[in-house]
Amino acid sequence: MPERRVGELVKEAKDPDWINSGSLIVEAVNLLGRQLAQGGPGFLLVVRQKADHREILGMVTLDEILAKLEPTAWSTESDVPIFWQGQLTEQARELFRKEVDTVMIEPEYALNHNSTLMEALHLMNSRNARMLVVIDGDRVVGMLTRQHLENEIISLAGD
């Protein structure tokens, strides 16, 4: 049996959940929480709705949201962060009021839908990319994530 191509993995995958650009981070966290509870992929596509289609702008995961929750107060003496009780809650609530666009990862690399899975893996590994835009000509047909490749490896082990 010939190896599948990038486009086949994207087509087989359940369409990922999405959130509109400009939505609040709190909405994304709630969607991600429900998605993860149902065994979903753990990311949301950030899209801009245009008439009858959605333009993919990027993706957001809880990792990006957590990365934005760094200490905001620093000691001037030793460059050691200062922590206090309730800091995570306070900063999370502040972050929740911002737009999801401030924490999304923008797609940096595109791959043709006929590309091999090894090409996709090489591009992800060499460029430290967590997702690739999959294109057919000038049309975006989906997003390939590391999870797609992980699932493919798992399925190969079962053969």
C-alpha cells in the first residue's frame, strides 16, 4: 500500500474547531477546554470570516496562552521575578480580556497537498514548526499539525 500524502491526512481529519479573529481569549480557553474534554486536537484555528469562506490566520493552543502568563513585576536588584498569592488568577483574568490574535501562532510555512509525509516532518523538525498550511495551488485546503503525524505513526505501529 503506498504511503499517504499530506492532503489525505488533512482531509481525513475532523475539521478543527475555529474561533473568529478578534474574539476574546476567554472564549478560546472555553472552546479548548470543551474540545480537550472530548478528545479533540487541542488547538483552534483563528479565522477571519469572509462572505462564504473562512481565511485561516493562525492557531492557538493552551501552550501559547500559558506562555503569555509570565510574571509582570521584576525586582530591580537581581532580575528575579516577584511572585505573590493570586498572581496567576489576576494575570489570567487580565489576559482573558485580550483578543485571541495576541496569542495565536501565525502559519509560517506552506506545503503542497501532494507533498510526502516525510517532507512535512522534515519541514516541521528543521523549522521548529508546529503547523503547516496545506495548499492546492493558491487555495488553502487545511492545516497539518504534529498531531496528524503522531496519529499516522501510531496507526503504522498497529499494522
